[in-house]
Amino acid sequence: MLLADNSMASVLETLRADVRSQDQAELSLGDTLDVKASILLVSVVFLEGITVDLISAKWPLRTAALDFQLACGALLAVSGILILRVIWPTDYSVEDENRAQELLSYFEDNPGAAVDPLVTEVILKSDITITLERVTNNHAINARKSNILYWAFYVATFVSGLEIMSALLALRPLL
């Protein structure tokens, strides 16, 4: 914490802490979305395995069941592509460690500078602005990933319903 004895610096310090907390939350959300996408990918691969097994089964599928399975295969491919788009490595904005190191070395060389309220305000405002830019950028990335994951989930859920209907149609003669 930069030392300054004025209320503006206190407000800016509080705002800076809140913005940094938002920054960390956005990075955490990105990790969470990746984990959710990975879990959904496992489900899609499982459903694709069922689809392949039913299409290549030794007993003939009825025409409707085969059509359902072909639709399932196509939709699962779409869902898989969407999920891979979410999991694909993304360049999040992170704090520039060099900038922080430069400030630290400056204040080590100029110990009286941190006491000046104007210098403190400028540094805090700059840090808040830079962090807000990171938050905005990372939020946009997470919003896009979340939207893609949303659609991949609903496609996979729809395919699950088609799989059940197809299995019932295929097993109908046996029931």
C-alpha cells in the first residue's frame, strides 16, 4: 500500500482493491469455464461412443432410429467443435510484473516520493485504469466462452434426448 495521508488516497486504495478482486475473479471464472467445458467434452465423447455403437451394431436399426443416430452424430460433432473452441488456449490479460517491479525500484531509490499525495493519486489512478482494462478484456473473453459453452451444453442435452428416443425405437421390436 502506498502511503498517503489524505482521503482521496484512501478511496483510491479501496477502489484499487475492489478492481484487483474483480480481476482475480475474471481469471478464476476463465479456469472454471475450462473445467466445465472439459467435463462436457467427456460427456459428448461418451454420447458419440453410443452413437457409433448403435450405428455399427450387428442388428439392423430401424430407419427412424438410424436417422436419429446420424443426426446425433452430426450434432455431437457440432457440440464437440464448440467445446474445443472454449477449451482452446486463450490469452487473458494479466498484470505486468515488470511495471510493478519498476515502481518498487523507483520508490526504493526515492523514498520520499511515496509520501507525496499527488504522486500516490497518480499511481493509484493509473493502476486502477490498467486493471479495469484487464477486467474488461477478460470479461469479454469469459462472456464469449460462456455463451459458446451454453450452446454446446444445450446441443449435447438435445442429443441425449435423441439418443434415448433412438434407443427406444431400436429396442421397440424387443419390447
